[in-house]
Amino acid sequence: MRAQADRVLPGPIAYLTGEYPRATDTFIQREVVALRRQGFEVLTCSVRKTGSEHHVGPEQREEARGTFYILSRARSPLRLARDHLKAFAASPSRYFSALKLAVRTSPPGLKALTYQLFYFLEAVVLAEHLKREGVVHLHNHIATASCTVAMLASEISGVPYSFTIHGPGIFFEPMHWRIDEKTARASFVSCISDFCRSQVMMFSDRRHWDKLHIVHCGVEPERYDGARNTSGHRLLFVGRLAGVKGISVLFQALEQVVRRFPGLHLTLIGDGPEREDLEREAGARGLAGAVSFAGYRSQAEVAKALRETDMLVLPSFAEGVPVVLMEAMAAGLPIISSRVAGIPELVEDGVSGLLVPPGDADAVASAISELLADPALRVSMGERGRAKVVSEFNLKYEAAWLGELFQAYIFGLPNPGKQPLREHCARADRVQCRIDR
């Protein structure tokens, strides 16, 4: 696996998501930057613009200025009509093939078909943008609606596409989002964990399993270096304030823990649809003085918060492999999280943190109490967690591996295998890992 692009691509790669940049998806922004550092030209595209609340730092503001927004262009009837006329004139067969694909892969019902036709309209706008910019490969993150747009744009333009699949939501409705068709048509699929890959295998034809590769989301461990300033009673949650994150379960646990540790304080970084309800719940449970709602924060502010806390708690009901856990482990924090999906591939129970059954407030309370009562255990778990992230979830190495995949599929090279072997990656200045075939 090479740390730098060793083949000059004939044109840029385009990245597509539904909304970019988002405060909750900083890992995509970092991946784009890491690929650019390797020498790849990466153009960012988004279906819609994000609100100003997501532009929490200079990184987001800069990316927003340079991103192509499909709906912004499509809102002009003249430009929309011009793009469609150009696409039709260039290749009527591709145009109608994409339209047929949109209809054929639509979920049942008139409403779903209407959405699918909107995706087709958007795909033509994107396809024309790809052709104008000379794009040679399209990559999508979050394999739901925006990936449908990517699949259709690829059919129209002839530009090959790939996608990164995260979960867990898409695996609740795999046939609604046609994982099978998207996988079959993609050059390759980047899966964030073995668990994720297994779910794609379950809903795709086995003929395509060889192009399912594992590319971990990664962090920059050095971003979280620095002196720690902790009191021994600070807890941190970072994520969307939504039911799937299990915050209400965390509040139930805190009701038990504060009786034993009255100085305990939980900070929640993030925002979402349930913030007001959660603020009311914290008050109703007598936790108003023990819980702070900090809203969205920049990457630098999150890193600072990690240096000023004692553990990160994420009692989710469903997850992929949360990047915030990688960030916390890189900062030397022990983790308390749920034993779901790909989390055990990152957090080793009893080694770098404590994993609990999802939805079990008593187990969460017990885990918090155990770590609060044992500073030495917190330190040892934090050290082991950081070592795990440095060796296996390091953005430098993961982006290099993703870059190798782009080159392999663009140039028609031999299949590079499921994922690199990593025993020596953390100590290598250049990533030179054998490939696990």
C-alpha cells in the first residue's frame, strides 16, 4: 500500500454526498483532504447545501465555498433544461437507459417513484458537471439517496462510480435503497468494518464479493495530542441528539451514578431533532445541574473537549463504527459504548473500554461507576485505545489504502484484496503493507 499516488490519473475524482460539509460528517472532509495530500485532485459535490449551523470551523467554510451543489443549479429551469438537452443530445441511449434504471429500481408506490424521478433529474445535472470537469471517477459517501443519484449519473455519463457504505440505517431497508443493484454496478464498495461488509454480502450477489473492500474511517491521532486537564468526574457525549444514540438511557444511568459521585458532570456536544425533549428530560430527572448541552462544535473544539474529560460515553442502539470513538481513543480516553455492529472491532471490551448491552441503563451505570472509581484503569484503557487507533484507524494509512483502490480500479490493475495487513503500519513512514487476499 502506497502513501502517495504513484500513477497520475487522467482527471479528477469527484466526491458526492447528500449534504456537504456537515458538522456531523467531519470524517468525510478529512478523507478528502488526506487524498489531496497524496496528490489526487478531488472535487466535492453535494445534492443540497448545508445550513450555516454546520459551518462550525474554517475547514467546513472552506469546503462549502468549493463544493458544487446540484439543487442550486437545478433550481434554474433554464440550466436544468440545458443540462438535460445536452445529456440527451450526447447519448439518447444512455439518457433513456438511466431513466429506465431509475424506474426499475424504484421502491413500490407513486411517492417513491416521484422521488426516483427527481433523483434522475439531479443525476443529469451531476453528470453534466462531471463531464465539464473531466472527472474520471465518482465516489459517494452514505449509500442512500445520494448514491442513487451517483448510480444514475454514472449510467448517463459513463463515469464509473464507487461508494462507501456505513450503516446502520441503510441495512434496515436494504432493498428500498437497492444495495444489490448499487453494488453490482459499482467499480468497488468501501465498507467501514467487517460487520458492514458482511451485511453488504448478505444483500448482494456473491459474484461481487471480491470488490467489497474494508476501508476504515480514520482520524489523525496527532490532532488529539496535548496535556490532559481532567477532574476525574467528567463525562462526554459527542453525536446527534437523536433517539438512536441512547441518550435517554444515559440519563437513566446518570440518575444512579450521581448519588455515588455527586461531582459528576456530562457534556453533550452535538445537536439534533430531540434536543428540546432531552433538555426537558434532564430537568425532570433532576440532572439539570449535571448535564450541559453544548451544541455543534468545531473539530478543534471537540479535540479540546476530549482533553478535558475522563471518558466518552456512547450508549447507542445502532451504529456503524463511530468516528467519535476513534477520536476519543486517540485522545487517550476509555470508552463506554454499546456492543452493537462494528463497535467491537474498534473498542475491545475490558481492554480499551467497557461494552454494554444496548438499552441497558443499569449496565451503563455500572460501567461509568467502575471507571470513575479507578483512575489507573482509565489510564491503561486510554493508552491501549490510542495504540489501537494509531495502528488500525489512522487516517494516513486508510486514505493511502483508499487511494490504492482508486488507482487499481481506474487503471484496471489486479484486485488489491479485502484490506491490508497492518501489523507494521503504525511504525512505517511509508505504508508498505502486504495485501490480505
